[in-house]
Amino acid sequence: MKTTTIPTISTGALSASRKVYVPGRLHDILVPQREIAVSNEVPVVVYDSSGPYTDLEPQINIAKGLKPVRGRWQQQRGDVQEYPARAVTSADNGFAEGARLTPAFPVQRAPWKARDGKAVTQLAYARAGIVTPEMEYVAIRENEGRLAAYRRDGESFGAELPDLVTPEFVRDEIARGRAIIPANINHPELEPMIIGRNFLVKINANIGNSAVTSSMEEEVEKMVWAIRWGADTVMDLSTGRNIHNIRDWIIRNSPVPIGTVPLYQALEKVGGIAEDLSWEVYRDTLIEQAEQGVDYFTIHAGVRLHMIPLTIERVTGIVSRGGSIMAKWCLHHHRESFLYEHFDEICDIMRAYDISFSLGDGLRPGSIADANDRAQFAELETLGELTKIAWAKDCQVMIEGPGHVAMHKIKANMDKQLKHCDEAPFYTLGPLTTDIAPGYDHITSAIGAAMIGWFGTAMLCYVTPKEHLGLPDRNDVKTGVITYKLAAHAADLAKGHPGAQIRDDALSRARFEFRWEDQFNLGLDPDTARSMHDETLPKEAHKLAHFCSMCGPKFCSMRISHDIRAEAQKHQGMEAMAEKFREGGALYVPVEKVNEPAE
Amino acid sequence: MKTTTIPTISTGALSASRKVYVPGRLHDILVPQREIAVSNEVPVVVYDSSGPYTDLEPQINIAKGLKPVRGRWQQQRGDVQEYPARAVTSADNGFAEGARLTPAFPVQRAPWKARDGKAVTQLAYARAGIVTPEMEYVAIRENEGRLAAYRRDGESFGAELPDLVTPEFVRDEIARGRAIIPANINHPELEPMIIGRNFLVKINANIGNSAVTSSMEEEVEKMVWAIRWGADTVMDLSTGRNIHNIRDWIIRNSPVPIGTVPLYQALEKVGGIAEDLSWEVYRDTLIEQAEQGVDYFTIHAGVRLHMIPLTIERVTGIVSRGGSIMAKWCLHHHRESFLYEHFDEICDIMRAYDISFSLGDGLRPGSIADANDRAQFAELETLGELTKIAWAKDCQVMIEGPGHVAMHKIKANMDKQLKHCDEAPFYTLGPLTTDIAPGYDHITSAIGAAMIGWFGTAMLCYVTPKEHLGLPDRNDVKTGVITYKLAAHAADLAKGHPGAQIRDDALSRARFEFRWEDQFNLGLDPDTARSMHDETLPKEAHKLAHFCSMCGPKFCSMRISHDIRAEAQKHQGMEAMAEKFREGGALYVPVEKVNEPAE
């Protein structure tokens, strides 16, 4: 590899955290959760998508891949068979050769697929009344905090959030098409997770190789870095050379579902000429990626010929890559796309591997001006029709949405999606609520993401500060992930997810009691919080100080609140306490001591 | 001064911008606006709060202060008189002496106040049917973009946004108490601005001296830096030494309204002991700051004795500094606060200088757990009562609100405020929509701020990334201001402000047409956008490239959209265009050229 620095994989426990594994009751499973230690309180248990990389003593060798979590679950169901893999071609890696070719992943297994056209999807099992290990796994995973019997408080807009998520509840939600577990049978390393409006709001992070240089370590580390901070799924949007081999390295090391847009690779195979795309090349690419274990495919089958003229007067035309490629193909051939015409056959492939559909929003608005227009909603209606076809084939489906949408137009998106797609999970980019802040689009979109998550969107696709400007680097990815984690959590709180508020309350108690380390550790990004605090109060003793540099000790409202509370509790009737109060100590601390710990 | 580096004042035009001054019709006034040049399009005119610092050739000498904008407007009304100023005491500057004493501002004018108990407030004039120069000034200022007769589109939740803001509309809104122009008659340097639900959403930035070191240049620069990026008002929350003199330097150089919390200085005068505060010390501080020209005072008169027990069971008690200080005083003396008991007299002072009330929310929630509780709303109801008293005295009033509030509880805050305070402008901190992201609270709060701004809040108090952690530095202030500008703009868009979308549309057109420089210049922070772009594509030629490093030329949806549009426009019926399309050029560009400009 021609990289100048070989990155190491980020491993090790998160701040003050240890991994615990909760066993199943129905199945032989161990479900990871993260326990954050809190001084003088019970630990706070949080959802953990970071995989074994954050174990206390992680055993990571990316050339071997992760140990399979799902073991032989699929095989035990008796409806899959091993078969010889499709041969890897030079085109799969963008014709990279010699020193330019990323080495193949060292361990190659024969792929599995369904026997005799059987449906091996979680949807098929759910409909048959079977509670799979995957279903029990996500049921346990979703329950962090609920057992603490917390008060419920929220506006769910029709979502039906149970007090406790049971395996049977999971099965029922999947059977109704209202949730999916993206889990290709060829991705045994996966820690199953669920996407649906009655579960915790999830977030996706996009990664992709860079055109100039990329090694397998770099690409694996991008995925590991994104999940370390909380990404629930990762989309590999690589283009160009080596994408087959790099995808192998990523999937074999990924505990989260991997999504792709197969069209990108198909386009590479035909030399980048959209008109030369064909069903045969596309189908071959689906099989190729299915065998590798991709868990969900973005498929832009909703872009139909008659919709293209609806985009001509738009301010920003078609801004989805896949959408624009398919629109160009449709115009050139003057016919419906091969994705639309061969949708049935696509379903057959998806059901043979249990790959979930992420029905792409090829006509999403790229500017405030284009939001909620006829092109966008015409495609959404088509996605609703395709959902029913996929469901009839026992395929799991989610629907992609938004883009740029002002706040007053967000709810209409959610309402229409629920109506036309019968509550299939919605998966939205942002939406960005204004166009005027390039460099800050993680924030313009976090506003919209939090709102649409509250309204019912099941997964939020992150946006980084570099959106519209360039390739996100490591810091941008982290900023995007943390921003979307906080937006998703704000949505969970507003929906009234039982237990969602436990972490807020624990952090607020720590804040009120000046337990600085607890405050950092309970936050989404302990490292940043700690370093911001230490900029002005670096000494170790300040971690016990009953104030911070914002107000200093004299003006610290929380400190004064403690005095008030102590006094009020001593003198229940609040009578005759006037003179007592003076004994409680003056607020005054000499100015010179502002930067010294008070006690 | 003991500063190691003396900062210079940030001056000079903003990116691709020039300042234009629009004359009045009723009065001899010149209202600043900012014109952003756009290639091949008419310039985009935007609201400009940055003052003469961003003139093309700024003439700034902070030792002289800004030239008076309001000239002798107040004096011409014939109801004010000059009088000898209250003598500055050593206590006013926190007993700083010798080298520790910041020099007094070199030019001292005698203060003005109302003659014979007259009301010299904008509210009094509005009620008398007088359209003041201040009113015409803000009417012109609010109209940026409206003249372009843009489409209207939004959900205003009962706000009544006119097609064009007229001086008479401004007068009527002020007369109804639904808007205020914070404009102390002793602040002639002020460029008047308006705060109300039927006007553009405004933002406030807080600044304050640091306990360790501060020079007058540093403090003035903090204000100038905040308004350069868009702060509409600035609160000086300084404590400790030198606050009198530093405040003078700030106000004499400030084109935006300056707000303070007089209680902070009063507390310094009694050595930091809350119980020793008295009406006399407080009253003296109000006069002191009134004579200097402070435009609005935060006054926590709504914290009443019987409300304090309501805070005892809270997770985070009382988190407002002013609220906690007053609560401690009330408990100690076991009586209602001197702010509440002397509210009439406070009104008399405010009306004599036209200082606006910002009725403080001493009991705002400091955590998700405490939101919308009885303590918070009991105080809000009291603020409603005080509003009526102040209005009866012809005083201008706004109401402070939120803090930490989950999304589903935000609207109730706005609705209750509108009801109890009869549409007096709401001025809210955030609200922060979750507690779990220290280091990212500008974002947790931008979500809430955008929403409550949409619902009707007139001004948003910014939150920086350092909230809860430490003193914001220069970068934090800029991040906080830009974040709140985008939140306020998202609210303006959603409310349907005529013309608000002009800037979004211009930027999106630039984006679609690959006019990179226009895209940077039209954004809220051109410098950051440009530097992010240049990280991967630094060459000047890339500013003309029809792609960016996110997707590269081959996968650039906008580029493909142009091909589609060109073709579709050539062949209106979209017939027989199949072979033509091939001539349009392949999408393919050799991978090696990804980092080269395509044309």
C-alpha cells in the first residue's frame, strides 16, 4: 500500500466504561451493553454499537476478522446451503492491478444462500411465528434503561412504544413490516440491531475510500471510528478501485450492518458511462455484494421516466448520485429503469440472502426551494408501491427520505411516508433546515433530524461539517456521529422512550453535585468535554471544585442552590432561619482565588 | 494592562460584501445593510448588525467611541434634560486600584434623563401615535429582501408577518407591547433594532471579562467579534473588578443594544454576600448603568418567596445566577425580594432612560428532568403580572425563558408565555433538548432554539460549545453566533418571513452552477466554508471545477443533472433523444484526474 502512515485500529474501553454481555433466555446469545461507572450511584447502562473493539482487552486482528456472533444461526434453520462463490473479476476492483491492488481478505468462506427459492428473511420467519435469535438479541439490546421503571413522558405521534421490548414484540413489529433487522446471512460477524419507529432512533454514518490513496487498515479504521462514537450502521459508499476487496475487509471486521449502493460499483464496471449500465451488470453486482455479506442495498427503483421532467425546473435538479445516474439512463434509453422493470428479480435475490431494501430517494430535494415538490412525492408514492411488492416476496424494506426541507415542511414528509409506505421504517438524510450555512450543515441538519426522528423516522443518516464542501476527515466523522447521536437521543426523549431520560438525569445529578468526571463520562464525548473543561481549569484538584470557570465560585448558581437546599431541608417550615443562614458561609471568595479550587 | 498580547479590533468588509446605507423618508436617517456580490446575478442584501466595523474603510478609534447614529433624536423630542452624572466610586470598579484599574473611557458626557417624570420610552411615543426615527430605522432594516416580492410559504402559529414592514406597523407593534426597541437615551451610538414575534428572529451573544486578565481592547473586541458574525444584541455579564470602566468602553463602541444583569454588580458592591444586598445598593447600580447607556436590564423580579420550596426537589435546583442569588436573599430575610417590592420604582427609572425590561427567568430549568415544572411556570405567571405593571408605566418589556427542555415540551412554553405575558417578546436561552452532550450544547440547544423561534420566540440567547464546561474563547463565540444565526434563519424560513428564502435560493443556485466563491460568500461563514473546501481541493482552478472532492466528477449528481437538463430542454418532447445523449459526453473521467479540475 502506498499510504504514508498506516493507521492503527482504535480499540480500548470508552471512558469509565466496561462492556457487559447479557445472556438470552430463548437462545444462546450474549448481548453487549456498555456500563458507565458513576461515583456513589448505580452504573448507567447504555446502548452500545461499538463492537468488541471497546472490550476491556480487545483481541483484534483485522486480517482474521471478528469472531462470528451469529455462529451458525442461519444454518441451523436448515433452509440455507453453501455454494461456490462467484469468481472475483478484475472489474470488481476497478481493474486495479499489481501494487495498486488492495490484497484480498485472507480468509475466504464459501457463501450461503437460501435453498430452493426459500425466503430466509427475518420477515419470513416473523410471519411464520418464529422468534429468531436475531429477534431476541435486539429485544435485549433495546431494553437498556427500561427495567429501571422510569417515568414516561412524551408525544409519540402514534408510535407504540412498549414498556418492555419483548422478543415477541420484535417479531410482531417485523411481521407487520414496521421494523427491520438488516442481517445478510453471509455476515455472521454482525451484532443484530433493529430499525423501526417503535424502537430507539438509530443513526448511520457514511464512509468511502478516497480516490487517491486507501489501504485496508484505513478503511477498516473509518468504520471502527464511526461505531466507536455511536454509529448504528455504516454505509460504504466507495467508488473507484479496489472496492470489492476493501468491502471484504470492512464486512469481515464489522459488528454493525453494512449498507451499499450497488449502482456505484455497477457504474464502475461499465467505465462510468451511465447509458451502458444494464440489468446483467447490475444483477451480477448484487450477487457479488450479497455473497460478501452486505446487509442492505440502496436501490433507486422509484425514479421513473415520467418523473424526470418534474425535476427540470428545480433550483438544484437531482442531487442524489444514484437518482441522477438512473435518470440519465432512463432518458437515454427512453424507458423505465432496469431497477423498476426487474424489481421482482431483485426481490428474489434479496430474499435469498436476507438483504434489506433501502429504497432510495433519487429525487430528494437538494435545496429549500425544491422541498416537498411533485417530483419528490411522486417518487415516494412509487416507493410505497414497491414496498408492497417486496413485502409480498418476504423482503425487509426501509424507505429513504428528506434532504433539504424547512421546518414547517418536515412533518408532511413523515405523514406521507407513513401513509404511502404503510409504516415501513423511514431512513432520512437530515433534513437540512436551511441552505445558508455551508461548514455547519451537521447543525442545520441536526435540527431537522431531531424533529423528524421525533415524528417517527427510524434511522437518521448523518451529515458532517464538510457536507457540500469536501471529503470528511476523521474529526468530521466524529463530529457528525456525535451530532446525530444527540439528535437521535433528543428524539427518543421527546417520543417518550421509557428509560431514555436515565442518562440525562444521571448526568444532571453529576452536574449539580460538581462530580466533574461523572459529567464527562456520562456525556456522548467524554474526551472533548474534559479537554474543554481543562483549557481553563487544568489541575486535577479542579475536578472536585464546586464551580467552573464560566461563573467562578462567587456566581455559581448550583453552589448557591445547594446552600438553599441545605437550609430549606434543615428548617422545614422555613421559619426563623434568617440568622442561621449567615452561618452557612458567605458566597464571597476573594477574586484571587477564582482559579483555585474552593474545597 | 497586564495582558501579554493586545488584540486588535476586527475590522474590514465581510467576504464579497459592501455596506450600503438606505435613507429614511420620514426622518434624516441612514440604515446599514450588507450587499453580497454574486456573479451574474443581482447582489443579495442581508440584515447587518456588524456596525461601522465592516465598512469598506472603517474609521475606528476605540478611545473615541463610535460616531452617534441617533444624533440628538432624543433631545429633539424636548422631553429630556442633561444633568450631572452620579460620581463613580471605587466600589463601581470592584475596588480596583493603580495598575489593576482599567482606565476610564476618555470622553465623558453628562447623562440625559426624562424631564419631570415624563416617559421617554418608545412605548410611550408609540402609544401617543408618534413614529420616532428609531421606528422608521428598524422598519427599513427589517425589509431586506421583502421588496423582491418573494413567494410566501410557512406556518406562523399566529404571528402576523406583513408583506412590507412600515414605520406605522412598527409603531403599532410597539404600542401593543408586542415588540421593543431597546434603546437607552444615553446610547446614541446605537443602530436601533427591534425584537418581536412579527419581526426577524434575533440572537444575543453573552460576553464577560475574565477574572484573571482583561483590557479594554480585549473586551471591546469580544463585542465587535460577536456582532461581526451576526449577534443582534450583546449582554455584558462581567463580574469582579473594573466592570464600570469596561462597560463604558463597550457601550461607547457598540452599535448594538447592550444588556446587563445589574444584580451582578450590586453583589460585587456588597462583597459577594447575597444577604447584604439591599434596594439602596441595587437602585444605585441601576442609575449608574442607566447613565452609561445600558439598553436592557435583566431583572429577576419574578422569583417570589413561595416559589423557592418548589425548587427543592429539582434535579438541578436553581441554575440562573440571578435567580439563585435572589432566592438566597429571600430565604435569609424571609420576605419578598426588593426587586418585587420596589418594582414600581424600578419602572420609574427604566422609563426615565428608556431602558427595556428583560424580565429574568430565575427559575428556568437546568435539566430535562426539571422542565415545565411548577416553579418555572409559577414564575412565568408572575412575569406576566409584572409585564402589565411595566406597561402601565410605559416601559418596554421582554420576557426571558427556557433552559433545558425536551422537544415535546417546547411549544407549551411558548403558548403559556404568549398567554400570560400578552405577546410581550419572548427571549429564550436555547432550549437545550438533551443533557447528555457536554461540549456540543450549541447543537443540543440550536435544535430547541430553531423550534421555539419558529413557534414565536423573538430573540434567542446563544449557547457556546463550552456551556457547562468553561469560559468560551474567540472560536467558541463565533461557533455559538453562527449556530444561532442558522437556527434563527431556519425559524424565519419556517414562519414564512417574506424574503427570508432569497439567500437560500441564491446560495443553492450557486451550488448547482458550481460557482464555488458565490457559495462561500453567501454562507454565514465564508471563511470556514472556503477553508474546508480547500483542504482537499486547494488550487484556484478548483473554484471553477464542476465537482468537489465529496463525490469527484464521475459521481457528481449536479453535474449529471445539468446534462439531463440540457438534453431535456433541447428535446422538449423527450422523444428520439436516445442517440443524442451519447454525444453529450460520457460521465467517465479517468480516476487519475479526480483531483484535477474537469474544465
